[in-house]
Amino acid sequence: MKRILGMISVMSLALAAPLSGQIGFYMGLDGGVSSQRLDLKGVDFDRDTSFVYGLKAGFKITIISLEAQYFQASHNISFEGFPPLPPLRGWSDRDIDYNYLGLNAKLNTGLPIVNPYVMFGYGYYTGDVKSIDEDTATGFNLGVGLEIKLSRHLALSGEGRYHHVSLDIDQQDLTVDNFTLVGGLNFYL
């Protein structure tokens, strides 16, 4: 009986060791590119690409991670072809500050060192067209990513995401489709 209990103890420790690196609280920093396409009925906007940066904090339990995230990007508004008629004429060559504050759920593969994942996020997006108007609305995002553990407390991450939200800016129903590609560091506590 002692031999069986001893074997069970050794096997439990052997199985628990790989899991210990896959459970924990983390905080992270991200930076990358944001490519934004604005859509408004009857108006053609140019796509704009800019820098995006953000912070995140989450909890990972083997194959599931839940995280809170904030990111910010500032895009230039420009129109394809001729400038639009009023009331949109004042929008030309202005910036739209684009922010996200929300929750993301990740489904991880559970691999200990190189961990691919898919994610879904939902939260508040804010669009602020300088000196025109600002709106906050809920929206969603979908993406894929990869995390590479460098040590017990440090990991590299990279992810690509599609974001979608509709905002009411200056009494116009503005749809924002945004793609982000970011890399960053996660610090496990």
C-alpha cells in the first residue's frame, strides 16, 4: 500500500509540474500597428494605419485566460476622391482617437512553452473626432495569437485582431472596422 501511495504521489508531482507554469496572474504591455477603415453611407474614407499601444492584466488557467485590456490609437481621417458636403466637410484631415476598454477570453492550446490561442473580446470603444464630437459604444473583437514563455515569469506575445463598433459622431452613424497587429511582453506573478 505504501508503494502504491508513493507512486501516486510521484505521478501527481510529475503531472502538476508542467501545469504550474500554465496557471497564474499576468500583466502585459503591447505595441504595434492599427489599420482602421471608417464606413459611413455615401462617403468613401481612406484606410489609415497608425501606432497602437496598450496594457492588459489577466488570469490564465491552463487552456482558458480572462483578461482586461486597454489600448489607444490615433488615426487620420481622409476621404477618397472629393471632400464630402457639409456636415462632414469639417472632418477632413482631423484625427480620430480610438480607445478600447474591455474583457477578452482566450482559448489556449495548453502547451507549456509555445502557446497558440484564439480570442474573443467585448467592451467599450470610444471614438473622438477632434473638435467635432465623441461617442462611446460597445463592440466586439476576434483574434488569434501566440505566446512564447521565456522563463517562469516572462513571455513574448503576438496577436492579430479584428475590431468592430458603430459610433454616433456628429449625428452620423459611423462604423469603425479596425485591424490590429501587436507584440508585447507578459509578466507572470
